[in-house]
Amino acid sequence: RAAAGLRGPDHQCDDNLLTGNWYSLPDPGRCPPGRDPFFHNCTWTATRLKTIAATCLLDRAFAAACDLDRRAPFRRAALLLRDAFFSPTACPDLSPSFHPNPTPPSPPDDSPPTSADP
């Protein structure tokens, strides 16, 4: 989808070559860890690249780049964001143990005890 209003009301569902397309990824469609959307009853998965501090990005004049770009496709800001993740002087990874698909806690067992339970 194109961003709402970017190309007018009749073009929101067209391909958007200026800024790229937006894909909604609803949480109920997320695949459990280790599951592939092609073979399981889920629609998407994510792979964590890294987690950076917003201050590191802002220290690179990210807000100023957005102001200079003024509107999509935000080329200056996109380059700064890319460099913050991948350049030789990239922002440090803050959370190497972060996992994009944490296993949710199991619900409490509210079932009545069986005769085998003490």
C-alpha cells in the first residue's frame, strides 16, 4: 500500500515506487520460533538485525535530515538510518540477547485436578 494521502485517495492500493510499499503484519499471523510461513499455519516471521539507541541515530543528525527531506522518500534520513545499522562506524548493538519472537508465557492451568493428582 502507498502511504495514505501520498498519491491521492484513488491510489492508496497501487504500487508506490516513490517510497515503497507498506505491508501490515498482524501479530496473530506471527509464526512461532523456528516455524516457516510456507509450511505452517502462520503468515510472517522476523529476523532481528540489531537494536540501536535512538540517541545514536539522533546524534547523526537524523531529525535534521528528516527536516531537510521534508517529505517521502526521505533519502537523506534513509541513508543515515542505513549507516547507523551497517557502516563501519555504525551504532553499537544494544541487546544481543533480544529475540524478535519471544515465547509467550503459558497460560495458567485452570483445569480441575484429576484422580491421579494428590
